[in-house]
Amino acid sequence: MNKRMQTFQTTAELLTIYTALTVLIFTAAGCSGSLRSTAPLSSEQASPSQDLSQPWSTPDSEDMLLPEGLKDFDNFGTSLAYDDNLLAVGAPNTDLEGTRNVGAVYLFQKSGIAWQQIARLTPDPPQPDSRFGSALAFDGEVLAVGAPYEYNPGAGNASGAVYLFTRNKGGWTQEVRLSAEGGSPFDLFGSALALSGRDLAVGGRAVDGPNGERDAGAVYLYRRDDRDWALQTRLGAEADPFDHFGHALAFAGDELFIGAPDTDLSQNSNAGQVYVYQKMREDWMEQGQLNVDEVRPQARFGAALNVQGDLLAVVAPQEYQKPGPMPPNAFAYEAGWGAAHIFERSGNQWQWQARLFPEPADEQYAMWVNNAVIITSRGQARLALSGFGRGGIIPFIQQDGTWQAMPELVLPEMNLIDGQALAVANGQILLGSGFYDIPGPGGNALQSAGVVWLIDW
């Protein structure tokens, strides 16, 4: 199947799903790690509390983090970012004062064992259908929020924007709004974000290339000077049509990882690739690409990224799992369920280490892997996979250099789509589920209102 046809079929199927849900967010199958967000995933050093060799306790309503005033189709939990005891949660389909799908971001702070809502951030001025909160990145006193469907004069609908908020004594203040110079309709600038100190990376996964390569993708690097954010460079000139370069982003010190999940490799369409850039003084230089020895078509390797210390997890949400070739025209939800590839830093190189994936007992309820998050503590590494379909958490633990699967956590009353966003905070997994129906008064549910599950691990 050629790339254009594959992209068309994927998008057509997703639009069918979204019409039923009355939302319009690209999923990992279509173009964006961004049902979740494609925001980068957060993790931190913490002491694990869950014995992964034992069955998990099924979460209940006390393990659900919900904001005040949640409504139908807000999609709270679509994106997550955690830093310094603060959690930001995106709800990109929130309506504001009669304006549809503006979006909102909720801030929570942990006090003891409880999370307290401390703020709700909205863009100024609000625009309809901007989907503010589709992507998030947190670093200390700065929060970056993507609004990839926002309109810009001269650029058009869904050209996209990024808002920077800073913390001060009075709370959080909108500092600046960024948009791409020379933007075009449906660039989706702000569909992925990564923030490290004074460096901000913004993905525009549908930006056309310098020679008109359709949906090649681009990444914009900004540098903060006092309160100003100046564009340093734009990466992605080498991307081919429909590569979606910048679909996912992650910083590791002076390294920047960029996912291009629809890159063709060795005649394998949409196999996917991850680019590694190194910061050299004020410039960003490409150091190479990461992929796997066994390249698989339609795998979309690089749709999500998570890095912790010397470990990097690269998600391939459509990677085929069964022996033999993938059946013609089959999608991952029909035949395979995705995987996470683990790379380990060795000197200045990243070496492939393992391929991890769920093994469902019943194919009818298989998980389609969408996200991965790593935590390291006391020389031990753990990894959690989440995804669409059955949902829940698939944990793995690294022992003696090998990864072992542990008992699965299945959430109660699972919806069809779940597990869009992951973060780790103080020994807890935070699992965002933006399409979850929340039980309401009188037995009526808030449809696709969304939730964040708090899971000790």
C-alpha cells in the first residue's frame, strides 16, 4: 500500500470514530501521538511501591483525579506533564463561555497523598476549535501548552500556536504566544512539545517541506532570553512527504529525539524512524537515526518517546506482532498491537536493547500500544505500556539486563479508547484517559469527559 493511500485510509477510519464521539483529535493511527497528546511524557526518579510480581488492586473511584466543572466531551486527560510536584492536565475540547473546543489546562499540586486543583489555565484570547491543551511540556517555572488547531491570520485554520505560562507569586501568567512564521493551514504547529531549561522544541507534524513536500513535518527550536523566546532554527528539511517529522519529541540533556513515524525505510512504508540531534553551543546538529534491525511496514516507530537517564523507549503503535508477514491491507487493530523498543546509552551511542509488547489472552480485547513511560530507582528500571482498546497498564521490570513482563493492571468498566497519556510522579503512574465516561448523578454518565487514574507503582 502506498503512503498516500495508507494515510487516506487511516484518516478515513479515524474520522468515523471521531464523528461518533463528536470530537476531532488525530490519534496515533492518523497523524499524531496526539490523541494524547503527543506531548512528551514525563517521568522522575522515585521509589517504586508496587510489587509487580503480585496482582494489582483494581482502581476505583477514589483513584480518579477529576477537575471541578467537568463536562461532556471535555477530554480531560488527553495530555499530561509533571514537574516539581505539579501536574498539568490537558482538556482540549473544553468549551469556554459558549465558544466551542477552546480547551483548558488544569493544574494540580500534591499535598501529602492527595492532589489539589490549584488553577485552570485558558488562552487569552480564546478561539473556537483551537484545542488548547492538546500537548504539554513542563520544566520548573515554565509550562508550554500546544493549541495545534488554532487559527492565525495569514496562515489559516489549524496552523497552530503555543502558549508559554510562567509561575509567579500570584499564580500562573500567560507570558507569550508563539506561532510559526510563514505558517499554512493544517500545519498543526504545537502538536508536540519538549521543554528543557531555556530550550523549547515545537513539533508541527503536518508542515510542508521546503520544496513543497506535503506533510513532511518540522521542528522549531526556540531559546529563552529573559522573557523572550527567539527562534533558533527549524529542523526537518530532510523529511519526505508524509513522514510527519516532529510527531513526538523528547529532550535528554543536550540531546533531542524527534519521532518521524511515517518514514519509509527499505521499501517498508510507514516503518518509522527517530532522529537524534545534539546541541553544539547554540546550534543543533544531527547525530544519526534510531531504528531497528527488523524493519516492519506500518509499524510507525517513533509515534511516542520517553527517556529516563540512559534508557529510551520508542513506541511503534502499529507494529505487527504475529509470526510471518502482515496480511495485505491489515491495520494494527486487526492483526497486531504495537510495541515499545528500548534503547540504552553506551558511551555516545544508543544501542537497541529489547522489544516489549503485550500478549493478550483474548485478541478481541487486545491493547493497541500507544504510550510508554520509564522509571529508574536504585539501579532498577521499570516500564509501563498503555494504549487503546482494552486499556490498562502492562508493566515490565528490568532484571539482570533483561526485561520481564509482570501481571497486567486492567481498569474497571473500560471504554473502547483509553490510555492516551502517561506520567510518573512520586511513585505513582498517572494514566490519562480523555475518552472515559465519568459516572454522574442519577446514573447519567458524562460522555468522554475524561479522567486521570492515580496508580501506585
